[in-house]
Amino acid sequence: MKVMEYIEQHVKDGKMHMTLIDPDDQTPETAGEVAKAAKSAGTDAIMIGGSTGITKELMDNTIREIKKVVEIPVIIFPNSAHVLSPYADALYFMSLLNSRDVDMIIGQQVKGAIYVKKLGLEPIPMGYIIVEPGMTVGRVGKAVPIPRKNPELAVAYSLAAQYLGMRMVYLEAGSGAPEPVPADMVSAVRKEISVPLVVGGGIRTPEKARSIAKAGADIIVTGTIVEIERDIESKLSELINAIKS
């Protein structure tokens, strides 16, 4: 089964949770342990990426270690074309739609397209949209973040992504954001698009996760929680249960 088919089936049946692991935050072996704990907690897929300091070697080694211990999909969440790895199951072929930099909208995608084909990676077209505050990803991506009080603009960007043929839409508040994407914005976007809606950034408690899921997010991504918590499986289980209950 293709990874996109796996996602669509899970979204049809209910909510999904994905765990984001940054290869630059720990050794590949530790990343494998984190992924194993996340899988035991109920996560549905592992996303790999996030940092500007990732090398191809580190990406390759991290994915290999994770693939040794989990059988759920491992999806590259790229910051540029140089982090592509043949060991992943799929790649979010993303365009940062509200960036001021054409390189983030289409430049890196052009650089990576031939390699995606050569490596045999499954590309999943995704519209990536930064919402205030945006944090590091907003700064590095030269984004003009969607104001938190402007759900209509988020809807417009999301519909544009769908009409351009993108298979998923991702609303991102940024790793470490003090608050997640507003629930009313999530709800407004969900009502208008027909592709899976992903929400990430600032979701660190079961209460916030439940609120975002109830508002209409099909897939919730968390990353910070696996970086700061010692008992990853227990804390992540609470959050995932809140999403799926």
C-alpha cells in the first residue's frame, strides 16, 4: 500500500497522529528508541526533518535506525532538497505557499524532483502554510505568517493548495509555539477543503490536542513533546488518546 493510500484510509476511519523527529536533536540510535516508544504510544507515522543542520548522512542513518524498530511509515519532512534519503517510505513534496522566497515555493522542489524519481521515493504533494507566530520555520522560510485572527486568509491559501492539485494541507504554528493554530481557523479550513488537513506546532497537552482534533484536523503532528519528556510513551499515549477518543 502506498503511504498516501495509508493516510487516506486512516483519515477515513478517524484521526491520525504523527510524531516528528529531528535527526539533529539526538543520535540515530536514540531516534530509533524514540520512534519505538511513539509507536507503542499509538502514533501512526514517523516524520523525519525539521532542523537546518541536518546532513544527508545523518538523515540516512536516522531513518535506517528507525526502520529497524518500527513498521509504520517513515516520511521525510524536508527543509531542502539535500536531505532526501532512499531509506524513507515517502516524502512530503511541500511548497511553503506563504513564503516571500520563490526558492521555498518552487526552487527547492525543482532541485529535488529528479532525485525523488531516481531514489524511488513516493512524493506526497502538500501545501505548507505558516500561521502566527511561525517560530523558526517561519523565519527560515521567509514566510508572511497568516494572522491568527484571519481564518479567511487561511481558507484561501488552503483552497488554492487543493486547486493546484496538492493532496494535503498543513497548517503550521511552528515548533515550540506558545499556542497552536486557533481552533476556529482549523474549523474554517476543514469546512472548505476536501483533502486531509494536518495541524502542527504548539500542541503539547491532551487538552490542546483534543481541541484541534475536534475543530477538524485530520492529522495532528507533535515533535517537542518527544524532545522534552523523559517518559515519552506515557505522555504521548495521553495526547494520542485525546486525539482519537
